[in-house]
Amino acid sequence: MAELAYQRCIHPHCGATVDLMDTSFQCPKCGGLLDVAYEWDKLPVPKTLKHFESKWANRNHPLDFSGVWRFRELFPFAPDEKILTIGEGQTLCQRADLVGQYAGMKPGNTYLQYEGMNPSGSFKDNGMTAAFTHAIMTGARRAACASTGNTSASLAIYCAATQKMRAVVFIGSGKISYGKLSQALEHNALTLQIAGDFDDALRRVQEVSRQLGIYLVNSINPFRLEGQKSVMLRVLEALNWEVPDWIVVPGGNLGNSSAFGKAFTELLELGLIKKAPKIAIINAAGADTFYQLYEKQGVRWNAGRPDGGKIDGYMKYLDDADKRADTLASAIEINRPVNLPKALRALERCGGCVREVTDTEMLDAKAKIGAGGLGCEPASAASVAGLLKLVREGVISPDERAVCILTAHLLKDPTATVAYHSADQKTFDDVLGKRGVKRASFANRAVQVPNQLDAIVQAIEVYA
Ligand code: F0G
């Protein structure tokens, strides 16, 4: 099967191909990003998406149980016996009318795709199982990533659960939440805290991986994105194979948006869907490179020749001004998204737009998501904050159907949540106030009561 899958430069005018087993993840001819590509006409592709329902009856087969690998016919780069799964992708696409009402949508039209249910608590496991499988196929013994926390947690648990590889994680000092740092440490990853932020760590990990021949699992790795395509397949599955009008997704390194665009492009090419949803990519206002380039400077994929001058010019401006990403949504605190060209391509193929939301908007949306029954971390809530903004602008109609991706679990970053709901002004100021958040509109404050039965009973009668 392997020779029917290979790697290919994403730029059509270059089109260089690279062996499936190559681990440099860079086009040798033009330096561009790579895709995993397939000889679809020689592969057994299902005729309809309903075909995947047959997997549900086979849940004691680990590959059919996995919410990623049960769709493996749509990313057939690994023979079954090489695939490594830890049961990832058992996630949920929930109709969310309360959240929809907050965003201004009509009942029944808002869904939340909750990726916090993955083994490491974030969407990263969808891609990690795929990259990890490829790593094993290539004979790797060590794998590395730079991370704002979730990638490192995911890599650490795959290494710990399989004992097949040693995890080396690079994190920016002081830029990682305790929830995520605790996972890297607990699951026994070699954890390097480098003086700098995520953008610095990502540059370093690429250098070091090249020098030491360590397998890189950041989303520059195209196999990660193959696994992440399954998030969209599960969305379609949950919607009875109907394509929604919009997918709304937070944008950090732009791996998800790129993977989603590739998934829908392939499904269209294979005749498995008739139209693609539009994709709305939501940046944090403090880390809004993609918003600036796409919406303000009009940079487009342009059939594989995006305006490199504008992109380089913006990166130079960031360097010259020493402008660092700065948002409470630490997971998307990224100013140099590595998958930028692939995300441009996704927007060209599917249509859509890019928006930015403030920390306050994300935290308010997060509280509404929580009150509706699903808990996510601040970066994830960018999707719902973005939906609200786009409905207000009239870009998304309340009559359309939108799926917001909740990328990770609430308990990934409890500090921001507790500070938001805190009755103690100092706690609020220390965590949120000093980062520019002025108010918590939907705070659910703890009620202080003396240790007396009467007072407790009275408090409950008054407040509940
Ligand atoms: N949401 C969460 C919770 C994340 O952890 C990340 C990325 C994103 C969104 C952004 O996703 O890169 O696909 O646009 N976290 C990375 C990490 C960078 O290291 O864990 P993207």
C-alpha cells in the first residue's frame, strides 16, 4: 500500500514528490510545505460516506474503535499492522442551543465539536496517532515538538502508553498552563523549558531535530494533518453525513484549518460530498498574523503563488518591532503560523474568512459554553466568540448551520477559569486584569458563607 501514498509539495508549480518515509517535512526543491498524497484511483475508496457506519459494529477491533482510524481508507498511508492507536477520537458533536442563542443563531443550528474528550484532553491526539504511526514506520526512537502545551501532552501520552519512543518537548518559559505542563512531566517526557516563546521554541526544535535526526511531530509534519482530517469526518458522521454551512475553528499554527480544508477538498474530489462548508478561522487579537495578512492585506493562495513579499514583509515587521504574540489564550499565542500557506489554500477551496477576537470575548464565550454543559480552554472558545462576531456582522446567517470546534478541555487551563469567576478582585487582576480583561460578564461567583447551618440554608434558598 505504501507506494500508493507519498509526499508532495503543496505548490502546484513545483509539485516535487518525496518518499513516504522521508522525515524532513520540507520540499527539497522549493522549501515549501508538503502534503501526504495518494493514488486514489488505485486505492479502495468507499463509494459513500455511509460505508463507515459498518465500522460501528466492530468496536472490539482497535482500528475500527478509534475515531481516527475507522476512517483510515481516507488517509491510507499505513498498513493496518503498523498503526498505533490508544483509542483516540471518541469525541462528541453536540447540538448546543444555549450557546447558539448567545451567538444569535436559530435553535438547532449550532453544534459544538468537543475534542476535549480525547485521551490527552485535546484535538492533538487525532494527529498524534497518525504522526506517531508514521514515526514508527520510519524506525524513529525519539520524537520532539515545540508546544504551547497540548501537543507536548499528546506526544507524552503516546510515548508513555506505547513505550515505543522517547518524547522531547520544547516549551516557552512561563507560557504554558499548569494543566498541560503537568501532563508532559507526569507522562515522563524530557521537558526543555527554553527562554523564549512558542515561535522561538518552534524554530529551535526544527534545528535540533534536523541535527540529531529526531522525528518532529509539530503540525509542519503532514501526517499530523492526515489524522486531524478525521475531526471533520466525525462532524459529518454526527450530522448524518450532511455538510454544515460553516466550520468555525480557532487559528494558531493553522494545522486544523489546513487539515479540514484538505479533508473537504479530497471528499469533493472523491465524489463523497457535493459541497464543502465555509471555514471561519478565528485568531486571538493578540496573535493575529493570519487575520492581518488575509483580511487586511488581501493575501490569497493564488493558485499556489501567495504574495511572498507581503508575508515576508509582515514577518520582518514583527521582527523589527520585536512584536510578540500576547493573549491569555496561550494555546494560540503564535505569531508565525507554520501552516499559513495551507490555510490560505483551505480558504480558497472551501471559502470562508478570518476574524480576530479579544481575550474578553473568548472568556465570555467560554463561560457561555461552560454554562451550556461543555468545558473548554480559552483558545477553544475563540470559535464561539468568532461565531457571535460573524453573526453580528451578517456574514453567518442565523438560519445557517454552524459547527464550532472546541479544541481542548476546560481543565487544561483552570487558572483563567477560576480567575474569571472569582469574587476576589486581586485574583481577577493578577490573572486577567493585568492582561487587559476589564470585566467578567458571565461570572458565576462562589458565595461566601459562615460555617453555620442556618446561614448555609439561607444562602441556598436565596441563590438556588
Ligand atoms: N486550540 C488549542 C487548544 C491548541 O492547543 C491549539 C494549538 C490550537 C487551538 C491551534 O491549533 O495550530 O491547528 O491552529 N496548540 C499547539 C500546541 C500549538 O503546541 O499545543 P492550530
